[in-house]
Amino acid sequence: MTPTRKRSLLLGTTSLLLITINAATLHAQEADQGFLGTLVLGESKRKVQTNTAVPQTTVDQDEIDDRQAGTVAELIDSVPGVSLVNGSTPQGSGINIRGFGANSTYGTDQKVAVQIDGATVGAEELYRIGTQLFTDPFLYKNVSVIRGTVGSFEYGSGIVGGVVRLETKDASDLTGGELGYVLGQTLGFSSNGNGLTSSTVLAWQPTQDMEFMLNYTWRDQDNQQDGNGDEIGNSAFTLPSGLLKAKYTFGENRDQSLTFSFTNTTSSERDVPYDTFTTTTDMFGNVDRDTTSRTATLTYNFNPEDNNLLDLDVQLSYADQQIDQTYISGSSSLEGTPAGAGLLPLTNADHRYQTTKLSFKNTSLFDTSAVSHELRTGLELIRKERLDASSAYGGVDNRIAVYAVDDMRIGNAWTITPALRYETSEITGSTAPNDGVYDNDALMGGLSLRYAFDTGFAVFGSAAYTESLPIIDDLNNATLMARSEKAKTYELGASYDGIDLFRSGDSFAIKANLYKTELYDITSFTSGGSHLKSVDTEGFELEASYAMESGLYLDMNANITDGTQTAPNDTVSDWKNTAADSLRFTVGKKFGEELDLSWEVVANASTDVSGTETPGFGIHNLRATYIPQQGVLKDTQIRVGLENVFDRDYTPHLSTRSAPGRNLKLTLSRTF
């Protein structure tokens, strides 16, 4: 990002915030003159998280339903800083945050963490196989995205891009806490690819203390077409998913609970390219591939009413991802050649990752003099097991981690949050010659500061340092097994949140954030056969929302980013995973609880990375949600969406295949 560009961004953002402050100050002066009465506030589609220095965005149940997403990735691609690698399918796709995460070669680089109900999911570096997104959006009630490092120390080490946290639905979300059962059925259709979805959910609450939920979702899609009418290869899939969840509440004053959740998603593909990113035509040939992704968590919570020092969660989680694949003879252009024979161990390899974690987390509320504390401390015992394959080294990674994060509030203005995490790792290879034992450890942490003015305006900044300890995938390299990647991230931002800003009953929130990340001692990325020396990224993120009492609302977010990489010979070039600058704007109108109409514009700037240009694009999406409040259709939800209205042909930067063309979506939901 050039200095001129930085100054323009800072001046523009500062001007907008100063205008907001002046308007808020005038309103505060008017409010001091007397009580203005009870107000009904407008509500936008998404809440901007202005009460924290952490760059965090949450997509709630209403927005999940409204977007009619076919994959989890499509739920979060509207978050600033998030870019997708082929997000419309679970295979050959991944999540990239601030230039880190998935890329066209690997489904992950270990710098973006994905958790389901606290269970850490995903694999290590599998060559040309996307591994993050084998689950269904219908299983979840909210998805939270934490960008960068400063808010990540409770969730893992080496997190540079961010954290994606998915929370499954509860039975009480459907029953409303009332005894009895609720049956829900959702049917969905999408025109591009003839997609069909059926989701059935049963929620049962036999007593005030017991609740059960069962969800089965079946999703099917043929190959889609792009805006030119050409077929998008490897975009067909069938994805059955299930969720089982139970909760028992007990103890004095019902201050204890035991919650069990289990998710299972499978995918069976026949005669498909081994390269799920489809970047190499038929070099690797075709395979039959079966993928199973399952998670299980058992969580005990103890939160006594009379003890603010104790809010304890003890969780045992298990995540298992299994990929079985068989090469199909005759499908590779290299078959019968030495090069083709060399690829057989890769394409015939089966993979399995199992992560078992026992975690203890406690939240304490207490005061010391003029400082109020919310102290979160934790202990994690983690065991990662990777199946040995001819193209992927197997072994066991045993880790112990402790962390502490303290939100310290001084009066109504200052919030100071120091965070520390210490983690040890012992990796043991399972097969000679990669069967050594490697021990590593790291101390990492950060500090964030936030100052809130009485007007609703706040400023904040943070600095964070993290290390990515060696992984099983590097067992063949003794040098890499003794070296951890290191990253520093610095952030500076401002926010405003207020009501009655321009007229009675309106609400306005805005949050702007500048960041700079330095990654060094690199073990993940190479150039010319050697590992890069460093990667430097910087960017600007903006989120804003405005809503009026009449039901009119506006949502907007923007992301501007830049990055460079330094090769072993000190040559500096564009960072190959730099995301495109993007803008997303939504205007909508709510008519009570019955009807919600919205128009969304998504624009990406053209991107030139080391001489390779990706053209920019702008697409339009229309959405309507109709929920009758009476009559025979009461409790029925009808959603219609028209995505890529003008059938634009485009390929998002970082993606390896064209995006879908015009797509009409219809979803019908009913509870009984």
C-alpha cells in the first residue's frame, strides 16, 4: 500500500468519524435537556462489533437463513478481509483471511484456525486437496470470524490470518425453552446446477433440564455454469450431513450443565480430478475419493450464581477427517511415463487426521482497586494424529498449552487487554526414516488498548506476536522441525456506535481498522525451491451499518490490502496470496416482521500480482424473505434470492475456477 493511499484512507476515515462525533455531541447536548421518551430503534442486517478492539464479525442465524448459502464459505465471504478459494463447493475450496489460509496449492497453511463447537478441525498441508469446508451451513446458528492474531490466543498458536468459529444449533433455539417438541423442515432449490437441499430438524425438550436435537441435511448439486454459459468443472457434489446434540442442566440453582454435540458430513466423488483446484488439467489424472469429516464434543459447565470467580468449562473434543482415494487407470496424460509412475503414490494415498483435545477454561470477574477484571485462563492438552501415507508423513503431535487473557476496565473509558499463551509440542514420526522425536515450545502474546469517549466514539490499538510450531508434514526436514514460524501484527483503529444520530429512532455503527503483519523464519511458503525469508502484509478494513425506525437499513464493508514477499536472495515481489480490494454494500427495507427486501452489490478491484492480472468485477444480488404472521402460512418462511443478477462472467482473485453465473434460489421452511 503506497504512502499516498494510506494517507487518503486515514483522512477519509478520520473525516467520516469526526462528522459522526460532531453529530453525536450535538445529540448528547440535546439529550441533557430532558428525557426524550421511549424510542423504537431501526435494525440493520449485521451488528458491527464496536465494543472491542478485536476485529471480529459475527454472522447470526437470521443472516445465515437470509443468505441461503450452499457452503460454510459462502456464509463468511461477506466479512471484510475474508477471501474464498472457490467457495461455492466444499471440494477444492478454502478460506483465506488477510492473505493467509487456503491457496491454489494447499487447502490450508495453518494460519487460519477453524473450530466447530470448540473442536479444532481441518488437516495439515495436503497437496492440491482442499480440506476446510466439509460441513453444511444448516447445522449452525452463528459463525464468528476473528481476523488477525490479537484475539486468537484462546484458540491456538500460529494464527496469523484469523479464527473461524462455528456454533451448532440447540434444541432450545427452536422450542424457545418450552416443554414439548418442534419439527422443522426446509426445502431449497437453486437453478444454477439444479441444486436441491432438504434439511429436517427435530427438537425435543421433555423437561426444563433436558433438551435434544437431531438434524439431517442432504444437499446435491450438478456442475454449475459460469456467466458465459460454460460448465464449471468439478463443481458437482452430494453432501449429506447430520447433527446430534443434547444438553442436561442440573445442580443448585441449575448452575451446572453437560452438553454433547456430534456432527458428521460425508462426500463421495467418482472419476473426479485428483487436483481439486483444477489448476493442472489432467496431469494428475482422476480418482475416486470418499471424504468423511466428523466432530464430537462433551462440555461440562459450572457457573455458580454466588461466585463470580468461577465460570468453568471442561471440554473433551474429537475431530476426525478421513480422505480415501483411488487412482483411476487411464485418466492421466502422463500414464505409462516415468513421471506418471511417480505420481501414483500421490494420487493413491489415503489421508486421515484426528485431533483430540481436553481443555479447561475459567472466566473470573473481580475488581482490584479501580480496575474491573474479566480474566479468562485455560489449559489445553492436544493430541494430533496423522496417518502415514506415501505422499504425506505420518506421526503424532502431542501439545500442552496454557493461556491467560485479562480484559481490564478502568472506569467507563479504558480497556486494557494483555494476553499470553505458552505452548509445547512433541512430534514423533511413525515411519523410518522420518521417525524421530522433535520437541519445541513458544511463548507468545499481545496487548490491546481501547479508549471510549462518552459520545460513543472509541479509539483502539494492539500489538501481537505468535509462533507456528513445526507440523507433522515437515518430518522429512530436520531443519524445519527445529524452527517455528514467527509473526508480529500491529493494529490501529476507531469506532462509533450511537442512536438518534440523524433522526429519531435511527442507529449507526462504524468501525475502521488498519493492520500490518510481519511473517518471518518461514517454513510454509517457498520460492524457487527455497523457503521465503519473509512476508509483509498491510491493510485497511471498514464495517458500517445504518438503520431507521421505518425499516430502511444499510450495511457496508470494505477491504483494501497489499503485501510483499522476500525471496532467499532478498528479491522483493508481490505477495502471491494477496487478496483483492473489495467493497460490499447492502440496502434493504423491513416491513415489520413479515417482509425483508434487500439489494447487495459486491465489487472487487482488478488485481495485478507479479504481472498476473485478475480483472475486477461488480455483481448484484437480490433477496426477499417473507414470513406470514397469520393465516395458514403462519410459521412458514419463504426466501427468494437472485445472485449474480446480470449473469456476469468473472473469476475472483485467488480462485482457480470461474464463479457461478446467474443463480435463482428458493427456500421454504416450516416448523410444526
